[in-house]
Amino acid sequence: MATSVQAVVAHAAHDLRVEPVAAQALGARDVEVRVAVGGICGSDLHYFHRGGVGDFTIREPLVLGHELAGIVARVGDAVDGLAVGDAVVVDPSAPCGVCRQCRRGRRNLCLDVRFLGSAARFPHAQGGFRERLVVDGAQCVPVPPGLTLERAVFAEPLSVAVHAVGRAGAILGRDVLITGAGPIGMLILLVALHAGAGSVTITDISEAPLRVARRLGAQAAINVSEPAALPPVEIAFEASGSEAALEACGEAVGPGGRIVLVGLLAPGLVPIAGNRMVTGEREVVGSFRFTGEEFRAAVAMLGAGLDVGPLLSGRFPLASSLDAFAAAGDRDRSLKVQLQFSDVDPAAAR
Amino acid sequence: MATSVQAVVAHAAHDLRVEPVAAQALGARDVEVRVAVGGICGSDLHYFHRGGVGDFTIREPLVLGHELAGIVARVGDAVDGLAVGDAVVVDPSAPCGVCRQCRRGRRNLCLDVRFLGSAARFPHAQGGFRERLVVDGAQCVPVPPGLTLERAVFAEPLSVAVHAVGRAGAILGRDVLITGAGPIGMLILLVALHAGAGSVTITDISEAPLRVARRLGAQAAINVSEPAALPPVEIAFEASGSEAALEACGEAVGPGGRIVLVGLLAPGLVPIAGNRMVTGEREVVGSFRFTGEEFRAAVAMLGAGLDVGPLLSGRFPLASSLDAFAAAGDRDRSLKVQLQFSDVDPAAAR
Amino acid sequence: MATSVQAVVAHAAHDLRVEPVAAQALGARDVEVRVAVGGICGSDLHYFHRGGVGDFTIREPLVLGHELAGIVARVGDAVDGLAVGDAVVVDPSAPCGVCRQCRRGRRNLCLDVRFLGSAARFPHAQGGFRERLVVDGAQCVPVPPGLTLERAVFAEPLSVAVHAVGRAGAILGRDVLITGAGPIGMLILLVALHAGAGSVTITDISEAPLRVARRLGAQAAINVSEPAALPPVEIAFEASGSEAALEACGEAVGPGGRIVLVGLLAPGLVPIAGNRMVTGEREVVGSFRFTGEEFRAAVAMLGAGLDVGPLLSGRFPLASSLDAFAAAGDRDRSLKVQLQFSDVDPAAAR
Amino acid sequence: MATSVQAVVAHAAHDLRVEPVAAQALGARDVEVRVAVGGICGSDLHYFHRGGVGDFTIREPLVLGHELAGIVARVGDAVDGLAVGDAVVVDPSAPCGVCRQCRRGRRNLCLDVRFLGSAARFPHAQGGFRERLVVDGAQCVPVPPGLTLERAVFAEPLSVAVHAVGRAGAILGRDVLITGAGPIGMLILLVALHAGAGSVTITDISEAPLRVARRLGAQAAINVSEPAALPPVEIAFEASGSEAALEACGEAVGPGGRIVLVGLLAPGLVPIAGNRMVTGEREVVGSFRFTGEEFRAAVAMLGAGLDVGPLLSGRFPLASSLDAFAAAGDRDRSLKVQLQFSDVDPAAAR
């Protein structure tokens, strides 16, 4: 058994290294996954660019990565239902099960969660951009027949979108605005259309993703780098992290409507139209990550054919991770960029 | 039949007059109420002090008043279930029944509502601070046996509190913060305790109402004119209209918690802690007025003995309305100030 | 102005006549619609076959019909936004706006509703299978551009399906069972797929509609005239009115799941598995009609292309109404049968 | 360390023994509780009387008991926040945390739960009617200052009532019916009043508990051993397990109302009024156990003074367990009967 594996490790802002890290021990309830493909997420980019995300800062070398799919390589003695060779996608979230939020069923808000590749706790929860990864067997979800790994690995950000749409309440027949056409905004677009939204308008300040959004079925995809009028809607998803976009959501949402905050905003206070909220009973609600059940629902939607293909912009071998991160940061060129960790073909149907 | 009645009419900021206005015609579905007692609301005070409230400005003389109780004097031919001599409390809200919000059951958000004593539409919806008032029979709710008119007339602001508590979702056993110990904040305190809140903390910058709040059962009543630490809560009601209070709500509410905005805030944008909302899935929701069913529930709660007595600070005859408005505006002296419009005894049990 | 129009009048069980009835007066808020096309509903069939529906019996001649589309012929003085010549679909429901249920926003449960073509009140609310129909202007919804009248008229039963799906709660990604492949079951199938159900299984005892269901996208369409195993689901819609189907729903729905009762059942008591409900916290909820907003959402869905075409089995001229009712009652031949009341082409796009 | 402790063991119907059982090993995350007092629940009585409860039958000797309070005797190495000598009440429920229901936050429906003193799984989950009990530290909730153990131990059935009231939705100001005045029905009465129900009517066929219900604040307590008219309500809790009571709930609940099933019913199918459910959109929902957060809320309510004292009918020493079970089964004499397991005084405030 190899005692070390290659991994993508963030040491500080702009100090990202591909280097060996120690192989992980396999507990009785664990599974070792030979990682095949990983998606680079906005938070990975934040760790790379500024050495932290939100309020969390890297305090020790951190293996990045929480969008992961691969092949089961070893199975602990107490694990049922998984076998060596199975293709799986990894749920990066392991809630504690005993805190106040877990006790009331808000497991995505677990106060003591272990989330792969996150500096929110110390020692950090090391991530999955590595050749081999050990996780609890309960975090491994089989890839449905016919699905490729390069699509299965979208399950994680798709779960974020599924959860966000759930936070919006009834969406069938309702008009929707999405501000921000990055991967999360785009996946919310797909899920909102899939859930029968009456119409979906999406905005961005970059033209390239808006073109993709039109192809995916957005009724309107509006470039707001110039002032633009937005249609009235009942539900808005803020997925850009921009204050101007938040303000636009506040103006577009009608009485009784709801704004779902998905994108992390600037630290501290951000402005909302208070009296419009009172007299129109508008609602602003945060949306954070997803539950394990939503993760499995996302895997099933991908298995049933939800077409995330247009969101995949490119794939780089592990050794070229720095190029991958550079590409992922260029919004005119890229939506979702993937890393490849082995010779398993990510484009082959399972 | 008298062709005019005395009324309290706002002409402009600081121009409030007690003067005759034309008596109103009685339609087949209408009831004429001899008004006995009226409560002065914060919005009445805003019309008095600045000639408007929120975004609405007085454009023609406006009879104020929407907290009203009295005795049925005449009944239209098509009205069932009401008779001359009945003691009634008046629901000031008449939703249109056909707009988008009414069609979906959000009648308190009716886009074409007629609400007594409001400049929101033009011609203005004239109010009920007058000796005789004609309203639709459906707006008259019988006063329960044993209840006095001076208490029954609390039904309107109590409805606002009942609706706000409803907007908070499940409250049983949960810890609650209320910012602002004016009449609405105080009634939310009563309703939250009645609904089984785990604990209620209330804040204000004036000591007098905090003393009353302690008597009403608040577990903590904190003067925030000096910096003060607030306990963590799951639900906050912002009932002061102050940005500092809104910020305090944002800090006090834990993950999964909700802030209900009840008080009108400063015009335009107000600050909220965006990332706390995202990562803790906090929610901010507006609360506006009430439904007719909530109004009737409020009347029933008063009939069952909900003790609003400590909130009644004083009563003035119609002729002394200016004194009444002056008293109502002094938070160190007054909570709820009433006007008396007839010789009917507001303190007699019905 | 003609003083009478031809109408389809139910006098008693099996006594259906095409005969003249008095033309209706036009009030200030009313619109007269030249009816072009009407859909025959299950309740129309019940009036025809047994002289009543549910607990309601015909006590005077009753013009049937509540699925109606046509052309505006006259407009009352107080009606805004509608003009002679407009193509409209008619919302048959006029809630009272003042009862307990309306006050709390459950307008579809209005205790004093006027619903076209119903014997629920006396005098009966006369229906719309007539050449000209007068209704409140608020009940007329413009047909979206490009939609035909023969499709627009599906708005009414589609609203029932939209409401039923709303009663099911979150449906995105969930597995669904529908018992009964009549027009309502079929429209629930369409709406459930449109709302992103994970899979939809539909059952019936007749093969013909099951074939259509497969074409509409059902993952499984099972003939239960022979004993058949049903897959586990999270949501079931009972749309057949059969006790056996209700029992099947109870067995198929897993813990935490919900059964929505849409079809009218046998009078009196029906059996459910009580302990399965307790220990699995299963839920059984009724679903009745729709709100005005849901009606407009249904019209919009049709305008956006929701394909109800495969449900239309045939159309008969007014004079052949008896043939139409005979055809509509034959489940092997028919799903939705329509009546044509004028020379307006129901198949022409508006 | 003693190698055995005395326990109350059910071997079969009517074969209940007080006998030694092996002491339990203490894991790193476990706590050993010296049990002071235990409450006898209806399910304990079922195991005693018929050797099973619902669908579960005793297949090996089963230590009964899941309503438990006591003193911490030993603490595992990995347990935080608990010390020897602490007074605690035990949450009997340990959900698995990984099943489908746990993943979606319905932990009370956990498909693989370990619930103290239950034959639902095999080997059985042994219960807590024993001198010393080892449980996961997360299941031990500190007794609030000033609360006695004899009241703290009501936390478990009170949690069932808190959960049931939560399943009813908004209850503030609504009229409520409870069928069955056993301990659970009585605790629902207390919680419903505490949550601001407009009125509460409770029914039973035994006069003794009805007298207690009146003292606890029920607006009406009706003996239904003779035919009796029940008032219309919006919410009903079925807590008797009787079909006649279920039928009464169905008749009493108005349109839009909800029936919460709490009591286990006769095996198999039970009758409900199907069409009343459809046309009035009535709802029937199961309620099962509680979440850990609800358990803690129940403890806090007891600490804040919720008065369960009138429900305590008697207490027996461990050696007299058979007498205790006999007393608990006599509804004319007993509501809640307790067992005492040590010389710790259950009536002393902590």
C-alpha cells in the first residue's frame, strides 16, 4: 500500500502546490475512493486567490476539493452495500448528528460538521483533490447506470442548487430571477426550469455565460454591466455575491415574494430595502449547502438525464492543477473546470 | 339625520383639526357605527407630525383613525347578523377580493385595499375618528360578552401582533427578542408569551415602557440607550423602526432563526449582515397588517381575557384631540392613548 | 338582443335537454361571453347519470358546464381591461370574499361560493353550456397569444391538477403515484412531470388511458384490473374515487409521505391504514378545486406550451350534446370530450 | 463495580419479573446513569398485557422503560459537559443519523433507531427500568435548576405532546379537540393551552381523568360513554386509539382543519370520512415520537414551571413493580404511575 498520494494543497494565497500527502487510514466504516475527477468550486478559487473563504483563513496546509467522483478501492469491514470497483460520487458533508441543528433536522447547518476541503475548523478538514481519499461509507453514493463520472461529479454543486430551490418554496408557474451566471447560478437555472418555473431571467456582467444560459432555456439572459430593466418576479436567487445584484433582486421581487441568498456577499453589512420588505411582506432567506437526501436527489436527477454538459468547460490532469485554477478563474472562458486524478475515463458511461 | 358629524381631520403636518365632515350614505350592505372610542396609532402620529407615513403624503384633508369600537346605529337592508344597539369593533381593512394577492389568499397584501384613514390611495380612504362611521357590514365584529369597548378597540393593533407572530412560524418553546417597546412591540410581547415562547427579551431606549414590559411577563427588558449584550434567540421581531435595532436583531438571531420586520424603517436601503444570513440560513421577513380572520381571532383573545389593560395610558374627549396626540407622542408618558367620541362608557363591560 | 339562448339543461338523472333558457342581464361589472367551446367534466357526467354529484341533488333544471372558453360579446361599464372580441377562458369560481375561509385566504373552500353549473346551493348556480354566458369580469382570463380555445378550455381541470400538486408539498425529485387515469389523473401526471417529479407511476383499470399516459411521459402505467405490485413512492394522488385505489396509495407511500385525495370517494366512511399513518407520520390531505391565481397559472402554462393535446378525444356540436355525454362516459374511447357552441373555430390559434 | 443490577423484565404477556440483569459496559462516549425514577408508559403496559405493542412482539426478555431520570454515576472519556452527580433526564431515542429519514431531517422517523425498551428491532433495544443504565452522553439532558426528578421524567411523554402540537401547525387562537384523556391526551391539553389554543375540548369514557382535565384548564371535558355533541374545531388530536373517537374527530373538524393521529389504533384499516376530507380539504397526519430538540424543549418547559403535577398518580418502589403496573392499568385510579429505583428523593428540587 502506498504511504503517500499526490494532492492539490493550498498553503497560502497564491501558493498552491501539487505534492505528496500521507495516505489515510481506513476505519471499519470507511471507504477508500480512487478519485477519478474533481470539480473546482468557487470556494477552492477563494482559498487559492486569498488564502481563505468568507471568515475562514488557511492556518495549515489544506488539501482542497469537495466535488469528487471515483472508484471504490477498499471497503471497511462494517460497510454495507459498496464493493471494490463501484463508481461513486462523494457527499463531502458529514454532519455530527448530535448538535442543536442536527437534533432539529437542519443537518446542513450542523454546528460541528466535517466538510471536505474546508478551513472552517482547526485542524482543517482535508479535502479530496488527491489520488486516494478515505471517507465514511455513508458519504459514497453509487453512480447511476449510464451516467459518466464527469457528469456525476456535478452532484455536489447541483445539490446546492436543489437546496436553494427548496428554500424558495413553491416555484411551479412562478417567475424567477437569478443574479449571477456562474456554475451555481447556472445550476439553479437548470433546477428552476426542471421544477416548472413560469419563466427564468438570469443576469451577469459577462456575456459568455449568458450565451450558455440562453441555450439552457433561460427566457431572458441580461447583461447588467450596462443599466438594464429587469422583469417583475416572485422569486429571486442571488448567486453572484454582488451588492448591486442584491439590490436588483429587491427591486424585482413583488409583494409576497422571496429572495434566496446563495452567493457569499461582501463581509459585514449589506443593504436591503427595508420598507419594501415590510409593506410587501417580502422575504430574504439564506441558503447554505444541502442535506444528504438532497445530494442523493441530485445524483438521481443527473442519472435521469438532467443535462449539465454545457457547463463543463475543460479538464486538466492533476499535474496541471495551476493551469486548471487559472482557467477556472477566467469567467469569459470557463464555467466548471475539472481535474483528473487517474487514468479512469471520466467521459465513459458507468 | 344629521348631515355632518365632528371628526379629527389632518390637513398637513402639524395641522390637525376637529371639525365637521359630511355624514356618509348608508348602502344596502353597510352599517353605520356610532363610534365610542378610538385608539391613536403610530401612523396617525406620523400623519400628524410629518403629513404622511412611509411613502404616502396627505393630498387632501384626511379623517384619521382605524382603531375603532362603537355601537351599531343603522343597518343596511342586505346586512345579516347585526342589529341596532350591538357593540362592535371595526376591522379597518376591506380588501378588493380580485387582485393577484387576494386571488392567492394574501388579502393583507391586497393591491387595491381600502384601509380606513390612509393616504395610500387617492382620493384618500377617510378614517374613523368621527362621531358616526359607515362601513361594510362585513367589517363589523361583535364585541364578546363581558368585554369593554376600551379593550375591544385593541383588536386592531393586536391583530398586527397576531399576524407578526404568525409570520415567525413555530414559536412554542423558542427564545424571542423584540426590539421596540411601543404598543406594537408590547402586544407582540403579550402574544408571544400567550403562544408559549420559551423566553421573551424586549429592548427600548426609554425606561418607562420597559417597566411595563416586565410587569407583562418579559423575562428581560433591556434599555439599549447604553450598549447592552442581548441573549441569543431564535426569533426576533423588529418593532422600533431603528437601524441599530435591526442590526441587533441580526446579531442575536442564531442559525436557522428568523427576523420579522414589523416596524416601518427609514426610507430606502437598510443594512443587514448578508453572510450571516447565507451560512446560517437566517431569514428576514416582512409583516404587514393582518387578515380578517386574524382580526376576529384577536377579538376572541381579548374576549377570553388577554390583559391589554396595562397598555392603556389615557383617554381624551374628541374636543381635546390635540392634547391626545401630544400625549400619544410622548413615549415616557404614554403607550396607547384613546379618543372618546360619545357618551357611551368605554369602560363598561358589554 | 336575443331574449333566450340554447343551453344544455339537466332536469333529472338521464334527462338532459338542449333547450332555450333566458338570456342573462349584464351588470356593470359583468362580461357577456359568446361561449365557443366547453369541456365535459366528471361532475357533469354525474349530474347526467344520477341527477347529482357527491351530496348534491338537482332540485331545479340546471344548466351544466364549468369548463368554458369563448369570445367577449359585451362588457359592463365598470369592467377594465377587457374588450369585445377578446378571447377568454372563464374561471367558474366566484368566492364570496367575506366568509371565514375567504378571510383566511382559503378561497377555494369559500363557504358561500358561486361555482358555475353546480347544485351545491339553491337556487342552483346555473352553468355555462349555453350560447351566451354572463359572468363577473374578474372571472374572464385572456387567452394567451398563440393558444387555441380548445386547449385554453383545459385551464379549469388543469387548475384542479395544479392545486392538487401544490397540496402535495415539495415534489422536485420525489417519486409519485397517481391512481386513476381519467382527465384529472392525466393532468396531474402532466403537472407532476412539469414540476420535476423524480418518477411518476399511474394506475387504472382501463388500458386505453394507460397507453396515453405512457405517451405523456409516465415512467410506469400499470393496469390494476389484475393484482399488481406498485413501487414505493413519497407522494400519491388518489384520482379515481375507488377504495381499492386509496388502499393501494396507503401501501405505496413511505414514511413521511403524503396522499392527496382529489377524486370524490364513495359517500360515508372509507378505510385507511391508521397505524401506518401514526408510526410513519404519513399524511392524507384533501384537495378541492383551486384559487383564482392557480387558474391564471394554469392558463399561463397552457400558453407556454404544456401539451394537453393528447387528452382531447372528440368534439360535438351543441345539438349533439347527448352523443357527447355518451362518448364522455365511455372510458375506453374517451378522455376529454368537448361541446362546440358557435361557429368560432376552437382549433384556431388566438 | 457490581456485575448485575435489578431490572423490570418482560418475558411474555403477563410475565413481568424484577430480576438481575448484567451491568452494561461504558464506552468512551457513554454515561452511566443511576436511575432514580421511571414513568410507566402505555407501551410498557402493552408489553405487559399482551407481550407486544403495535406490530412488535417480545422475542427475548426485554427490560422495559423509556421515561427515565437519575444521577450521573460514571462518564466516558470522550463525553463533554456532564459530571458525576449531575441530575439528568434521558432521551430514549438514538437515531442512526445516516438513513434516508435522518438524511432529510425526520430523525423521529429514523429507519434504524435505537429506542430504549422497544422490541421493534432484534436483538431488542433493552430499556431503562433498571438500577443503572448506560446511554450515549448525547442522550442525557441536565435537569434545570429547581426542577424535581419526578417532574423532569415527564419530559419524554411531554415531548410526544410537543411534537404532536407541532404537527398540528398554527394553533394560536384555534379551537382544539382532544379525544382521549390518558397521559398523552392530558399533556397535549397542557401544551395546547400553553401554545395559545382558542379553546380546548377533551373527551374520554372515564370520568376521573376528565375531572383532572377541567382542573388543568380544559374549556370542556366531555364524557362520551354516552352520545354527546362535540363543538366544531379546527384541530383535533386523536389520543385514544379508538375508532369511534377517530370518527368523532372527523365530524368535529371543519373545512381546512387537521386531525393529528397520536394514539396507536387497531391494527389494519380504520374508517375516515373520505369526501369530507376532499371537499373541505381536511387533513389527517400521523405524529410519532419527537426529535432530540423537542425533548430539550420539553425539559425547558418543565423547568419554566409547566405544571404536570396533577398527572402524577402514584409511585412504587422497584420491588413492587407488579403493583405499579396494575395501578397504571386502572384508568379510574391512575394517570401516570412512576417506579422508584434508588434512595434518591424524586420530589427534591435539583
